[in-house]
Amino acid sequence: MRKRELIFRDDDIYLTKSICSPDRYYYNFEKFKKVHHLLKGYRHSLAIIASEIDNYPLLTEFLLQNKNDFDFQIHGWNHDDYTELDNPYSEIKKAKDKIEKTFGVECTIFYAPYNHRNDKLRKACQKLKLELNEKFVSPEQFLEGKMAKTLYFHYWSDSQVDNLKKIL
């Protein structure tokens, strides 16, 4: 597989600080901008938590200013296990509507929180005409020779940035 065909899934966009300790908090904004620069010309897919969009105006403005560099996708309204919801369709639709309205894009992929998937979730995604991403590897697995179209990055730790540089 050629590198330009890979999807670099950037997970938990807009995840709140309350979920992670401050030293692990995803949005070190300066690091995100460096990663954005590294991934120019590649498919940088953002797995967005839609309920938090309005809480981060600087990030939203940056994404809007650079929206042609990103692939805006859905990670949920909240970071819930959608396999446990009675009606995942309504929560995913609400997230899809918010992301599409905010960024003026069309979402085509649902990246399930915790990577949990089941038939009920697959049916909800099918009804919304969304692909449920089910085939991905971590950057570490990719460097070990495991292949998938989507590489899953989670919190841009220094080691993940180093692995990204090795992959590119």
C-alpha cells in the first residue's frame, strides 16, 4: 500500500479535559499544529466528539481556516459506548448534523468510541449512509508490518509523533 493511500485517523478531537489527566490531555494545540504540518498532503481524518465543538473556539477556527487539509468524521456526540445505547442512530445523527453544519462538510465515516462495534451500530451507520470504520492498526503495529488502510493515532505523545515521522 502506498503511503498517500493511508488514512491517518486522529482520535478524540474535542475530548474534554475531564476524561484525561492534564498531562495526557489531547489538545496540546502547538503539537497538533506540528502534526498538521507533517500530514499535509495525506488524508488526516479527524474523529470528532461533536458535543464539545463550541467549547474550543480556537481549535474550531483553526480547523475552519484549514478545512481542506482535513477529513471531518464522527466519533460521536459524546464519547459513549454506542453498542450500549438503545438508539445509537439518534446520537450519531445529532453528531453528524453538528459537524456538517459547523464545518460545511459531509461526514462519511463513524469511528466508534472505544472501537466497540455491534450489529445495532452497523445498522444505524448504514441508515445514515456512514461507513463504520472497522479495520485499523496502531502506528506501532504498522511499523511491525501489520497492514490496514487506517492508522489510529491517539493523543499525540512524543512517541506517536516519532512513529508518524518513521511512517512518512
